Amino acid sequence: MCVKPLFLAIITCFGLQTAVAGETRPDIAHKAILTLDSAQNLLKAAQETAHAKGWPCAVVIVDDGGWPILGARMDGAPVVAGIELAQGKARTSALFKRPSGDLENAVNGGRPAALSAGLLMMKGAQPIVVDGQVVGAIGVSADTPAHDDEIALAALSILSRRTTP
């Protein structure tokens, strides 16, 4: 009895695809991920910017699914709920693959239906893009929305410095 035809028949019945001795595999897409090391570097860059400007804040880095990788609230951060706000902003940015302020602008621009998305639509988070793919987001809660975005964008600038020869 030949096992290979039986094996192929079984996997075909179950809709499974696999590579069997000499057969080609279907193309499989690969996606970039945000590592803990990269998240730590982004957090450090955000905190350095915030410290230099005198804007203590909360910073949260999330993956592409909006799940937290790393977060911290600096000493003297003015908003006690800042860590929750930063996480909500970052999650929103990661899931929508755009700055969280875009959704805030949609609501302020007359699109109240955006409120039904169930996410935090406040300025202060930016997507983290690597090789054209959103791999996560950084959310910041300092003292003003403009400062939040400035800190997030400054932290993201370390990515371009690392990839530029």
C-alpha cells in the first residue's frame, strides 16, 4: 500500500495544503513585527523628548492588534488617567492604521458616526510603520494634544535614523 496517495487524499478531504516531497508550497506572506527591543527604544526616545521639553507624560506602545507591549508614566505626568488614555489612543491608531487624531477630526468635522467605533478618538497616537506595514502604534498623554503628537512623532523619528545608511 502506498502511503503518499493515501496521505494526499486525507489532506485533500480536510482542505489542507502542504508540501510533500518535491511539491511546491503555496506562497506565504510574512509580516513585520514590533519587537520588545524596538518598543523599549521608542519609549526611551519619547521620554527623552518629553523630559527635554518639560512635558512629563504617559507613553504606551502597542502591537498591530492594539495589544500593549510596553507602557510607562513619567514622574510628574499631569494626567493621572494618562496611561489609559495613551493606551486607548495607541490602540485606535494601530487598528485604524492612521494617527488617532484623524478620527478626532472626523468627529469634529461632522462625522459623529465615528463615535460608534468604540475607540479613543483623541489626538496623540501615531502608527509605527516598518517596510510599509503598520506594526503597532505609540500613544502619548502629556498636557496638550499638540505636545502628545510632538512627542510621538519625535520618538518615531528614531526608526528613520536606524534605517537610513
